[in-house]
Amino acid sequence: MQFIALTSIGIEQLLQDELTQLGASVLKLTVGSVTFESDTLTAQKICLSSRFATRIMMLIASKDTIKDKEALYNFARFQPWQEYFGPKQTFLVDFSGTNAELKNTQFAGLVVKDAIVDYFQDLYEVRPNVDKQEPNVRVVARLNRETVNLYIDYSGPSLSQRGYRTAQGKAPIKEHLAAALIKRSGWLTDITQPLYDPCCGAGTLLIEAVSMARNEAPGLEREQFAFERLPGFKEAQFLELKELLAAQVTSPNLYVIGHDVDRHVLGKAKDNCRKAGFGQIITLDLGDATKLKAVAKRPGVVISNLPYGERLGGTAELISLYRLLGQGLKQHFANWHVSMFGSDESLLKLLKLVKHKQYKFKNGPIDCLLNNYLLDEKQVQQSEAQTGLNYPASEAFGNRLKKNNQALKKWLKKDEVVAYRLYDADIPEYNVAVDVYLDHVIVYEYAPPKQIDEEVAHKRLQDVIFLTGQQLEINPDKVVVKQRKRQKGDAQYQSFAKRNESFTVTEYGAKFKVNLHDYLDTGLFLDHRLARRYIQQNSQDKRFLNLFAYTGSASVHAALGGAKSVTTVDMSKTYLDWAQENFALNNLKNARYHFEKADCLKWLEHATGQYDLIFLDPPTFSNSKRMEDAFDVQRDHIKLFTWVKNILSPTGTLLFSNNKRGFKIDQEALEALGLKAKNITDQTLSPDFNRNKNIHNSWLITYA
């Protein structure tokens, strides 16, 4: 009979070899599958023994002239369905593929279902039922252009589910993929050598390795296969086959070690090992892959599914892990073979190892690589310069961080500043900003110019991230990386994957909640620090208005400075709620503290009342859907001042600020309004922003 074995991309050749060894005759190898012929007993043996297949399906029929609904119905209608199940059994049709006429897989599946039901109705005058949850038989139909293949699911639920994994780590791999990695690592050629996984997670790689070394058929403990429900199944013959396979299990002496830095995940690994029956074979312990130590007196194989992508945390953590892991391997694992599995080749390059072989796989939808290395004498003796940065010139960035930090120390201590800018594109090739928040740091990557090679920019950023943590002695898990680019519309309100992690920083007696992960900005604009201090020092008994208020930090300073009333206006409910949290942090509660959610331009146009001190820091440009009209601060600032004049008390002051480079106030139009402006930009730039005179512009505007 003819069957098809499904697998993941990259495992097909291993599966083909395995099928041949198990007694099948391979007919064709295609992407993600291998077609073979065998008798039913051999097919059952394959279901029990295959480590690389995810599903086995038995071919019923194939036809290459299926153009439309009628042809599909007739093809399915005249198959001998009674040979595979009876009218009292339930079934399900799984249909995939489309063509010009059959454009909907759900509709095509219903056509096949109707054909099967009609077949049994005509033959037995009984209609079998469909069960979408646990059918007795699963019919699989695959359409490719005008060819339809009809199968019976022979194995049942995924063969990758061995039954031992009760829990998994943060970056799991399926068992069949783990088996493929073990095979490709070369460890099975000599199972007497040590096997070590420094990032073992839930232990899947090590469990599969031990199972393979013991020649343990992975399906022996499975409760039931789909073929056991087919009419021709012979239970006695199957039980005899299972006994034969069980007798082939061996008990070699194995030295298998797994470490993980996460105690909780390691607990899952231990549970999985116990359930697999390997609790006494696999040694598991806490261990940090960035601080490797020798684990055996003789060489063996290091293998790991390394953390990657967004599934496991920040970029800084990953860069540090890969760099330090590479250094640790060279220091403590001379003459070992190393197999590292990951999705990002640029991260794998940070190991600074020359790969011996590379294999490509798919882990679910993710393209991944398995790189094999031999830590021979040449690799181990590589200089520290080779194991460190991508570019030696990056040392200049690290030195600049150190220099800036030293220069700011006196001011930071004097003003008790805990959140500040340390670096802002001081060296053009390293186009980032670095902000410190207590024991955390944010690296903002400015979008590189188009003429800069993307890979070069990426490697420089890796150096920046690594050196930032190293120079400031900040743990990698507290280094946050974001890309800052020109904002359009309401992009400033863009949120990222929510982590809901926040903490409090202080500033001139005020406390503020900051969140470094969930939004592009943190909740506190550092460059306005001195503007906020001015507001605190000049708000006693004043009626204060804060427009485009963001998280209300200027409002907090006004309230702490003794303002008679404080009105905070922003169009974002999220930020207004945040502002109220900031007020609560500072124990500020007063009936004259108002928070208004509104389009600030519209609010200002129709505002009434009088204010003695107004802080106006509008966006440079906005075409937000929440605003009725596009706004440009250069073009529209006089319109703003016209509206502000209506609510500015005769002795009042407007503190106007914006971040547009090259902004110029229209002095003539301002004078026509009866107002005058005093540029105080230099007075609002604190030492950490003195290097960038274009960070913002500030004016005090009063009546002439």
C-alpha cells in the first residue's frame, strides 16, 4: 500500500533514511513529506518507531482531472469507503488546497463529506455522523491544481507528541525537530561521549537524545493509533510487534547534562525527564550560559536550542548571551563538537566561531539554522579581539560613554538626577541615544540613512548594546532597545507588547512613574527637566494650564509649586490616567486639579477662563485621526498664540516649547497680537542635553 509521511521542512532526508531502515520502499521526497510503499504491519512499525515523522497517512486514491465541484463529488462518491470504516462510525473530512473553481476549502470539504454520506446511504441506508472533535476516522483530501489525493489518517494525532512533555519552556521545539537536531549534531556516532545543553529549557533535546541512544521506539507508550480503528486491524499481530520493539531497548551508560538559568523552567525539565523515565539518567542543574564552566573531563558534544527573537526577552540579553557563550565555549570546551540552533544568523555570528556545517530547518513558521562547530586548537586560540566586538572602532563608542558619564557625575550628584541622557549620536557612525533611568538604560536606535548598509548598521548596534551594558555595569535584562524615527499622525501613541512593568523616578522633589517597555516614550521627557523646574518655581498661587500634557509631569511640578489650580489636557485617556497616577504618587489631591480628555487644538480654540501660567509643548506635526485638521507647528504657531491670548491673564506667562529643528517664531505676527517672546532655550537645556542644541526650543511669551 502507498503512504505519505509528513514532517517539518529540513527533516525530509532524515525521514527518508529512517523509513528505508524501517523496511519501507521510498517513492518520492517532497518539501515536508516523503511518499513510501509498505505493507500494513511495516506502516504500523513506522508509526511506533519514527522519530522524524509527524503524521502517517494511507493513500486511498488519486486523480488529476478534478476541476470543479461535480468532478470532486463523483471522485469521492465512488471510493470503497466501507473498507475503511462503517456507517455507525463517525468521521471528519480535512480538506486543503484550491484551484480556479474550488476556491473555498470549507466548501470543498463539504462536497467530499456529502459524497461519503451519500455512499453509505445508498449502500446501507444509514448516514454516518460527522464528529469534529474526536472522529473515529479522519479523511484527508489534498488538492493541488487539478490533482486530488484522498487519504485515511493512519497514525492519528501528531507523532511528535511522545507523551512525556507535561510542560515546555519559553522557546519550545517539537520532539521530532529535537530528534533531527540530535541526529545532525553527530552525538549518536559515539554515545559514550558527554552531551551537554547549557540552555536546556524543558529538556526536550536531552530527552530525545537519551531515547535515541537507548533505541527506544517513541510510540511504545502511546494510548492508541488511528489505524487501530480500521477494519483490517489485527490486534494480536500489533501487540507482538510492540513486544519485539520493546525488547530492542538498550541501557547504555550515558553522561547527559542540562543547565538552565531559570529555576522554574528547570523544574519543568525535571518533571518531563521523570515522566519519560530518564530522571536518573539526565543530570539537570541551575547554570548560567553566560558563565560557562567545564562539565566533563573529556570532550563531547554541546547542543542547544538557543533563545531567539521576541519570545525570550530583550535584544540586549540575547547579544550578551551569544557573545559570552561563545567566549565560555572557547575557554572551557576545547576539542568539543558544538551544535547551536537559532533563528538569527547575526546572533549566531556573535559566538565568533567558524561553522563546520550548517543545516536549515523550520521551527513552526520560523526559519532556523543548526550550526555545527569543532572547537579545535585554532578556534580556541582566537584572540580576545576576535571574540569581542564586530568592529574594533566600536571601542570609541564605549570610551565616549565612559567620558560622558564621568563629566556628568558632579551635576548628577548635586541635582540628585536619576534619569538622564548619557549619549546622543556623539559619534555619527553610532547613531543612537542612550538614556539612563536608575539602574536601567534605554538605547534608542535612530533609523540609519539609506546610504548606510543595513548589515553594517545592525552589527554596530550589536556593539552599542553590548558596550552600553558593559561600560555602565548594567545587567543585560535591564537594557531596553527601541528604534526612534520620525513620528507621523498618532504614532506617538503606539504601544508595544505590553509587559506592564513600571517603576518610580524622582526629579526636584517630584515622583514619576516610568515605563520603559510598553511605549516608544517612557512617560517622562527628560529634555524638559529644567522647564518643569521653572514651572515649579513660578507657579505659587497661579492658575496653571498644561496643554498636550502627555503624562502630566509639568502639572505635578506646578501642583508641588503651590499652584492655585492645575488643568491638564491631553487627547489620550491612557496618558491622562497616567497623569493621575503621577498625582497620586506625590499625594496631590485637590478639587482644583482637573484632567480633561480633548483634542488640545479644539479645546484651546474654544477655551474660556483665565490662566496665569501656561505650558504649551505641541507636536511638531500631527495628522492624527483624533485631530480634525493636520497640524504643523511652524505654520500654525501664531494661530495657537491667538487662542492662548484669549485665556492668558494680563500678567500671565506662556512657556512655549517645541522640538522642530530650525523653528522660527513669526515676530511680526507675534507683535501684532500684542505679545513678546524671550528665547530661554539655553536656560532649559540641562548638562546632559548641552551637546545637542537642537533638542528643543523654548520661549517665555507675555504681553508686550
